[in-house]
Amino acid sequence: MTSTILHTRYKPSRIRSIGPALAMLLMLSQYAIGEEQTVVGKLLAAYENIETISCQIRKTTDGGGSRVTMLSRVFFKKPDHIHVENVSPSKRRIIANGEKLFYHEETVTRGFSKPISQLEPEWLAHLRNLPATPMEHLKKLTGIREDHLQPTFEFPIRRSYQAPKVFVVLSCDTNGCPAQFDFYKAPDMKEKTAQVNYSSFQKVSDNCWIPCLHKSVIFMPGGNNVTETRRIDNLRVNEPIADSMFSSEIFFKDIEFVSNFKDTYNK
């Protein structure tokens, strides 16, 4: 887009007539406009300064007449270090030490393990998305055209994105925090399929906030919606985490690991 602007608005003959210094200034200003960072880009860039995160996550899911609550302790360190311990309703542990990922459920004899370089995209997303943040949604909007929507009093910044299978609206609050994602079947926004709200933001730097309350709903036919609430406690950002927390030898004893996840259940 930048090259088109330059070629159509500033012909070589016109640039020569206004002088080299002014011509360069005009070209740089047009380049800056053409390369203006998107809202998604700014939000993701703010997360780049986070090197470590530790927290406790309580996730409650309601749907189909039942309620399930999962409690997890999470430790994250760049690059590719993670330790997730699920303590309820079932016990399982995920550890990545920068080179290899390990997964094991307490009630299953075998575990799953694979070099990080060979992990499928789904596993990599779980490994590299910052815990407790909206990064899982923001990353999926990277590279997609961003359109402005009419602001509201609550959400002065609103943008829309036509993703491959869904139309997404991102709304930011008065602090610029990603407060709500709305998912629709089509750009007419007549049929909403899901909504995610973020609140109770904790400021971790001048331009970065982490939400400690996540509320999601998936709209189902007949009104049998599925809701999920995540509460983030004991959030610590950019504080040291002991290397031993990412040691598979310490936390996995006498466990056979296989490289095919399905084989953990078949023996």
C-alpha cells in the first residue's frame, strides 16, 4: 500500500521540483502512515516484554446440566519453558524445558513426550501463548485486515476482522485493554456464536495489562449455552522462576513416555 501511495501522489517530476529534503520528509511521512501498527499488533507487542509468568487458574465450565471446575498452577518462562500442574478434578502435569515437552496424567501409565521442534501447531500454541492473557485470540487475528467500527462510551476502540471461518469484533476499554471479543457467523453481525469478556485487569507495565477474570459463552441452539469462567490468582510477572520447576527428571518418576499422544491410552 505504501508504494502505491508514493507512486500516485508523488511523481518523480514533482519530487524534483520541491527539493530533496522536503521530498524525503514527505516520503517518510507517507511510509509511517502506511506502516501504522494495528490494534492487535500493539497489544501483542506489549506482551513481548513479559519474560515470566506464574499464577493459579481456577476454571469453571457450565453446560449440559453439569459443572466442572479445574484448578491449575502455571509457571511460564521464555523461551519454551512451561510447567502446568492440574490438581483438580484430575491430576495431570505438563512440563517443557526449552527442548522437549512432557505430558502425563496420574491415572494413565504412559506419558506423552516430543521435541518442541516436532510439536503440532495446537501443542505449540498452548506452549507459547502467555498464560492468563487474551493472546490465544489475538494471535489468530494477526495479518488479517483490521477495520474501524463505531466507538461506544464503554469501548472507545473497536475493530473488526474477517477471519477464515468467523467474523470477529475486538473492543478495548478506556485504558486500551482488550476487554471483549465477539464472534459472529457473518459480517452482518446478526448471529453471534461466542463472546469473551476480560476484566479485573492488573497493570504489569506502562502499556501492558493482564485480565484476572475471563468470562466466555458459546451460544448453542435452543439456548443451551456453554459458559466458562477463569479466575487468575497470585499473578506474578517477570519474577525469577527456579530452573528446577522445568525439570522432567524431578517431577516424572518411572514413567514411560511415547511420541504419539493416542498411545498413552493404548497399551
